Amino acid sequence: MADKVRVGLVGSGGWAEYFHAPIVAAHDGAVLAAICGRNRERAEALAVEHSVDRVYIDVQEMIDEGDLDAVIVATPEDAHHPAVMRSLAAGLHVLCEKPMAFSAAQSGQMLESANRAGVKHMIQFTNRGLPHFRHVKRLLDEGYIGQPYHGYFYWPTGWSPAAEVNPYHWMWDARRSKGSLNELGAHMIDLARWYFGEVVRVSASLQTFVHRMGVDGQPMDTANDSAFVLLDFANGAHAVVHVGTPNIVGPGLQHTGQTVILSGADGTLETRGDPWTHPLPPVSEIVGFRRGADTAERLVVAEADSDGAAPGDAPAAFPGEAFAGFWTQSIGPRLFIDAILDDRPIEPSFHDGHQVQRIVEAAMESHQTGTSQNL
């Protein structure tokens, strides 16, 4: 490998545009060498913005011709598996957006192939890089709540409320997506695993409140837009994950970001964070109460969990400008590229992505059968 990691980006949608492309382009140890997108016009516009010479509409062609060291896959979930498998077959390091795949069978194949190839592999679980969530992890490891009892992981959004016109989007097409359970739930399920450990049993109730039209303008099989998932952990703790997209939300509400409450034998932690809020600044707070205390304490995020980063470096269009430094240092492409350059392990890996996919699939099965599912 040359002094710089040559990265090919698969996907030219909003998240590729606002997150992956600018972070790779800004990394001193990387070159954004090629972009592949189904929409050539969009891919070419993104390439022009970042001075990328090579644009493709075929993943295999990009892999064959791009002279790459690594690939970032930032496409809809139903397109992850083929792009990742082709990249791994070529011996390339891979960062894949969450959710890892459309099924646990696919994610299992991806994990097995990545381990066999001996490359760096990472899943983009953004919450692991947010400073308040990282600080909560530190507090848990230090025993703040003691033996964990239960957790609550809540993320309601207003991304798809009912409207007179609800245009087609792949996220709500049940043939291509597992809806809010995978798109939002994967983030919160990974956070729950990170905090409490492995899951052994899953129960779930899913609902679709806003029914949508397909690409042909006719009613389609719409994926869930609200999900309640009960997780039982190997250590005896249990947790509720509640995510949904059809909510009417706006400034002034107190719990429309990502709210997490963790209780144990020795204390309770509450954290609320919302880097997506308009208008800025976003919310980022932690409150704790320990056994024997008179009142709760407001906890300050440790500098080690914020990387000493300062806001202001993200593209103006990116929805979390106040977290810009954290986007570029703590998570995603920068962490991925650094791991390649330093030849060190990286988390969250495909193992984490596969475990989350197994839980998502168990939740789907639980909803369909009305029974708990053991993992």
C-alpha cells in the first residue's frame, strides 16, 4: 500500500455526500480515488466537488480499475451484500454503512469473508462516536451503576409523518428494507449491546402507521415505521428499544432525540443527545444518580471522549455542524483509515454488525409469530 489509503466510495446519496466523501477527502492519509453510484449525474457532481477523476456506475468495474486499497459502501441496505462481497474478494478493506445487510444470512457471509480475507472491516454505528455516549460507556466500565438491571433506548423522529403525499422511498419498501427497525433500531440495538453485552432473547412488536405508494404510484407493502423491541442479556439485564419515524416533532420538545436510561444496583444514568436537531445547537447531556447521593449530578463529558475536537469543520449542509469535530475524529471513515494506516483492530466491526442483524431478524420473527426468540 502507498503512503495514502486509496478509497473507493460506493453510493452517491445524501449520507455519502455530507458524511463519507468530505471526511475521506479531508484525511491527510487518504485519497478519495473513485466514486460509484447508480445515478451517474449525481456521482459525477460529487466527484467534481472533491476532485475525483474516476466515476463508475458498476461496482466491479470500479474495483477492477480503481487501484484501490479500501472501499466504503454507503448504499441502501439491500445493496450492501453484493458490493461488500466483491470488495472482499479483491482483498480490499471495507467500511459498510449500517444496517450491515438485508438479512442475517448475508451479514454472516460478509463477516466470514472478511475474516478469511484478513482485511480491516467496520460497520458505521455512529452512536459509538458521539461524545456523550462514549462517556456513558466509560462510566459503565468504571462501575457507576454497578450490576446492570435494565435500560431504555428511545429514538422517535419526525422523518415520515402522514401527509397528503408520501412519495416513494426505498426505506419504506418492505422488499428492500426492514424499515425503522433496521434503519433506526440497528443504531440503538448496537448501543444496547455495547453497554450491556450479548443478547440472548428477543421479543418485538412492529407497526406501520403511514402506508406509502410504490414507484408505480400504487399502494405497496410498506415496512414498519415504529418498533418496540425487548432484549434479554446474558448478564441478566433487560432493555427496551423503541424507535419510530412517523412522529410530529419540533423544537421545544424534551425527548425527541436519542434518550437512554440505564439502571443498576448502584445507580442510574440518563443521557439525551440529538445531533440532528434544527435549529442548532444540538442536545448533549448526561445526568447520574448514585446510591447514597442526595440529588442527581450533571456529568461533564471527559476530554478523552471528545478527542479535544472543536465544532466548525463539517460541510455547511451537514445536519450536525456542532458535532463536526467528532464526526471527523471519533467515528466512521477517519477511524477506518487510521486503523488501516496503523494496522490495528477496529470497532465496531462486521462481528458487531452481524450480531445486530441477528437481533433484527429475531425481532421480525418475534413480531410475526407472537413469541420470544432465543439467539
